Amino acid sequence: MSTAAPSPTEAAPSAASEAILAKLAAAVGEDAYCVTRFRDNIRIFVTPAKLIEVLTALKTKAGCAFLSELGGADYLKYPGRTGPRFEVHYVLRDLDTAGIVVVKAGVDDPDPALPSVYGLWPGCDWMEREVFDMYGIRFEGHPDLRRILMPDEFASFPLRKDYPLRGRGERHNFQRLTREES
Amino acid sequence: MALNPHKGGSDLIVSPSDQPEVPENVFLTTMDSVVSWCRKHSLWPMPFATACCGIELMAVGASRFDLARFGAEVMRFSPRQCDLMIVAGRVAMKMMPVLQRIWLQMPEPKWCISMGACASTGGIFDTYAVVQGIDRFIPVDVYIPGCPPRPEQILRAVMDIQAKVQKGGTTFGNEGLPELRAREKYVLARRDTAAGTGIADERGDEDRFGYRIPGGPSQLGIEETR
């Protein structure tokens, strides 16, 4: 193993990723978001109001044509956290230069809602449905925002931190069939 | 005693004076046991395979382990043609109504094998989405432990089912074994009691799974019926 290779803790974002960031700053200005770096990640934090603007600029002006991943997180009672309770992250890739950035948008109780990115990437359809199913974050403008994994009659959002791991009795709330009846 | 007038077979016929004479190779039995004997050697399984146990189930059907030796090789994917349901794999709470519906669609008489740790107890998946044992909601005849079970265990379960068919079957249906009927009575009594109260006879699920609900066995059911 080469000693010149950086260890994971020292790894820095690639030049391609930094180039995406430079193009984004040129397109929308640096005031629209704030950036942090961790190891080889670039995280772009935006407010929900600026989300579509920043994502559109990343897609059309910074070359990030591919929405690689869309997911949510619940930071309820997270140590030291003061921001909004939920975060939705969008992992964008530039497939030509292999650059990668993560856009994060915070959203808070009650009634968390974000604009849908269906107009930019129709592939976000099921990913947004999953985030809605698991966290209850509504994506306004989504054409078909239904539950995707849990049954339609399921009443909770199971990946929220205040939902117990073993559920609230949903898994045992069925009619019991006996041999006499079946 | 008399000499056998027919050619072939033994020369000697033993016929007690108070019993009718029965020719050789003729057996007397009951209709029920003949029907059960036919039934147990032509089980038609319904493979309800939802996870890795299903792969072992395929191995059982294939030539190395050869379920055909027990007359149960005719896997049908329509429940209306089956009489043995093999639930192989974990059952999610979204799948439970489907499982019950398939069970109801199977014609009588019918039997059920709960194959593997997940189908029997939920296994390691003790979460909101996984049913903790299908026997909470449908009747089960034979449980197979293992994760996944060896194919030999599945063959053994089929043999156990065969023994059960022979022992508990009647001409017109599957009445089950006496101990199972007692258990079913508990289930029916359990359903009619209010949530939070228990019936004395019931072997509590909390004892089965080795944990205690605050309040003891008499409080059984609060968590499940809420």
C-alpha cells in the first residue's frame, strides 16, 4: 500500500466536487447557502425556500444532472443539535467529472413540508414517497404522494425517533384465524 | 385350519371359528384411515416462500433431497389446488392479510408448516413491520427450527405432517389432534375476552418468548390489541 495515499480522515473533496461548488457560487451567489466539509464530502445547506433554486442551478449550470440519492433523517434529541428536527438530503453527481455534492434542507415540526424536485428529476418519485412514508415529510408538487412501503392504513411514520422500534401494536392487530373457521 | 385351495401363497389358512374367513392379502380397516393414508402420500404444498428459507425449500423439491419420495412434490402456486401450506420466511405485517387470504382460499382438509425461525417467532426481526410468529394469526401444525433449516429438517416436517394426517384426519376434513383442538378453544376464548384480561388456561405468549410484561400474564393482550 502506498504511503502517499491519504487516510480517510485526511481525505479532501475532489477537485471535480470543488469545481461544482465554484460553478454554483457563480450561478446563485454564495449567500443562498452555506457549505461545510467533512472528509471527502461537501455539504450544501439551504433553506426550504431556496432549495429549488439551488438544485436547479446545480442541475443546469453546474453539471449535476444525476440525482443519486434522496433520503431523510430525524435529529430528534440529537446531542448538541439546535436546528430543525428533520433533514432531507439530495446527493447529486456530475457523471462526466465524477464530482459529488450533498444538498441538505432542514424542515421542522409540525407538518414538515418541502417542495418536490419531481420537475427536475422525475426519478425522485419513489424516493420522495419513501421519505414521506418513513418520516411524514410532505413533498409539495409531487404527483402521487402515497405510502410506498407501509400499508395504506398505517397511521404512523416509523423511522421517526419517537416511534418505538416494536411499533404500537400494528404488527399484531389482525384477526386471528382458527382451524374451525378456516 | 385348512389347506389353501388356491394356487400360490401359503399352504395353510388359519381361520378362528368365531370370525369370518378372510382371504389372503385382504385387509380390514376403517374408511377414515384409508382416506388418510391416501391423503398423506399425496400432499400438494403451497410454497409461501418470502425469504431465504424459500431457497432451502427449492432444494428440497430438487433431485438431491427429492420431496417426491414423500409424494409431496407437486408444488402449486394456486392455493385452490393445495392442501399443505409451507410458510418459508419472514412475514411482514403488510403480508399478513395476504397470507390469511391464501390460507382461507385453500380447500379443506389443509395443513400448515411454519418453516424457520422467522415464520415461527419473527426471528431476529423484532420490529414494527414483522409479525412475531404466524401462529398468532393462522393455525400451524408443524414448526421447523433453524435459520434456515436444513432440507432434512423439512423432510422430517413432511413426515410429521404425514403422521398427523394419518392420526387426525377424517374422511370429510381435518379435525386435527385433540391437543390442537384444546388449543383452538383457548384461542376462541381469548378472542372473546376484553383487552387487558387473560384466561387462566392459556399458556401466555410472554412465557413462550421468555419476557415479562409488567402486570404479569393476566395482563396479556394489552400490547397486542391496542
